[in-house]
Amino acid sequence: MTSTPDQRVADYRAQLPSHLTPSRRPRRLRTTEAMRSLVRETTLRPADLVLPMFVREGIDAPVPITSMPGVVQHTEDSLLEAARKAADRGVGGLILFGVPATKDAVGSAASDPDSFVNRAIKRLRAEIGDDLVIMADLCLDEFTDHGHCGVLDSRGTVDNDATLVRYREIAIAQARAGVHMIGPSGMMDGQIAAIRDALDAEGFEDVSIFAYSAKYASAFYGPFREAVDSSLEGDRRTYQQDPANGREARQEVELDLDEGADLVMVKPGMPYLDVLRDVAESSPVPVGTYQISGEYAMIEAAAANGWIDRDRAIMESLLGFKRAGASMILTYWSSEVAGWIQDGLPEHLRPFV
């Protein structure tokens, strides 16, 4: 005679020695969704998310980025439309990257007050206002014909201090265009002090600086190179951090804080969760992380092949950053995820809010 499930359970329970019967049962707090929600340690809000966006000069319709399904190079008009949608969904901020039609050795378009990218910032501020935090990437790699983040000398080496002068010029142009926050990503020594000094001298004391303090020379940037039509020659290992180093990030963070950084960042995100946790535990200012293009592309590609549940993988990855200590997350899914939360998550995603 076949036993019932309850009979089988009773038989097995009878065989368990009494001294092995658990006295502490963590599963009691996992019995229902209401119970799990009551004791949940980490939650995700739309305001925790920052949306990276690309605006491209000289196009009349958005251009899809093939290695990042769902992400596009925007026109100025489509940029405004997408930014408004993100703001209405409660996204905390956006960060803008420019894709110029022409480049030169010193990335002139980045600091040109009349360039397409600074014009886009002006339109964002005029039409979006303070509904979310408008940020701009401050770097030269998108704008230089060699694809590096600074000014090159005759040997093809990025000159740190010459580059600081360009960063000061770009910071002033972005501040005049209307950004709330500047994101210096070039990893030049002394860049935060140089930018802070330039902003303050021009009366932009209220423009804050989100320092890319621990930015690693990562293989996960690949799709981003397509997104900004990168002209990179060589690599960036002489200024971005060595992936093997963790303690070094503390020094970079300390230097940026001493120089006036208002927030600090660890980039990439998922491969450097240990660094993120370390920085978050010691930082006196908010800490962000950037879920970069390669991380995005991996989840999208695996989901497209049916190997993972896309939506759950997205939410789980974002929750991992929050659990590690991130106050905010730069992710290309920001607007989509904020929409999910705003509309009320389906049952299988509710454990994430």
C-alpha cells in the first residue's frame, strides 16, 4: 500500500533523534509573503536608481545599440521624452553621455558651451527641472579621436595634469548648462580638487560631484564602446584601477573625499561587490555603483536564450548592490524597473521591494 505524504513525513520524523530536533527555526520567518515582507532587510525604490543615457549628434531618430538590447543613442527630442518618462516613474536621476559627430585630440566638443551635449543638458534642465537629478559624465573618451580619457603627449601617454585643465573647462560648461551633479570618470589624480576649485571659482558651489573613485580597467565595458562609438587605441590600465586590487580603492576614495567629493562610486558593480561593501562600510558619504554595459548585456543575452528568468535576474542583481551597501545604482534598467515598482510588481517579483 502506498503511503500518503503525511504518513511519509511522520515516519521520517519518528526516525530523527530527539537531540537533533531544531530549537531555533529561521524558517518560521519565511512561511508567507507577508511574513517575509515584514522582516525583509533590504528593499529597492525607484529613487535609488540612476539612468545612464546617450545622446548622439546629427541623427534624426534613435539608433539601437546592438550589444545592449533595449538601449539607444538618443536624439535630443527622444532623450527628453525618455527622461520625462523616467522622472514620472520616480527614478532618482539620469547621467548623460555624449556621442559627437566629430572628434579631435583634446575633445573640444565636451567643453564647447554650444555643443550638442551641452545643449541637451540645457533642454533637460529647462523641461525636467528638479524632478530628478540631472548628471553628466565628465570625461574625454567619447570626444577624443584617440579614445582616451585625457590629453596625450608625444609618446601617446595620458598627461595627468594637462588633462586636469580640460576637466575644469568641461565642468564649467556642464554647470553653466544646468547640471545638478557632475560625474568625473577619468581616474586622473587630483581631478576632484581641480574640478571643485573651478566650480567654486565660477559660483557653482551648489553643483555636486559624484566621484568615480574606484573605477577598474574592466573587460565588462565592451558594449559601452559601441554605445559611444569609441575610438580607443590601446587600453586604460595606466589610469584605471587594476582588477586584482581591493585595498587600493580605499586610498582612491579617501583622496576624493579629501578633495571635496560629495558622493563616491565603485565601477563596475557585480564583479566588485567586495570593494563596494568595503567602501560602503567606511564611507561618510553616500556610495553608488554602476551596473555597466557588460553586466547588462550578459543578463539580456542569457534571458534571450531562455537560460534565466530575465526580470527576476534583473531585480536580484539590483538587490545585491543594495545589500552590499550601495545608496544608489546606475543601471540601464532604471526606468523599466521603476515602472514595475510603480505599477505594482507581479507575484514573482514581490520579494524585491
